[in-house]
Amino acid sequence: MKLLLWAGIIFAVIWIFRSKKSSAKMDIPKTPQAPQAQHEGAEAMLSCAHCKTYFPASEAVFNSSNSAFCSVEHRAQHIVH
């Protein structure tokens, strides 16, 4: 019977310490990360004026009216049409 009493006391002490530890974690405010920090390698996507395909802005080919194209060929074909 004494063993059961001591086991109950030890269980209660452990339970109290764990609950205090978890409540201490909840009190610390988490700082939200900036969207750029999550997507450092993200790049803007543009739509080709000729085929409507999306491609990275760094690969864009522009015409005189500042329309974006995915390739030089599509820029030339767009002028013809």
C-alpha cells in the first residue's frame, strides 16, 4: 500500500512539473517570420504575351511596348500576328 502511495505522489509531482513547463512555453510569444525569409529563392513569374505560359522574370524577353515574352521566337511571332 505504501508503494502505491509513493507511486501516486511521484506521478503527481512529475505531472505538475510538466504542466508548468508547457505553460511556460506558451507564455513566450513566437515571432512570425517575414514572407521573404521563407521564400528567399522565390522569383516573380510573368506570362508570355504570345503563348500565355508562365516563366521566371529573369528569363523574360521584352519588346518595344514592354510586353513580356518567354523567348525571342515568340516575340518575333507575336509581331507577325
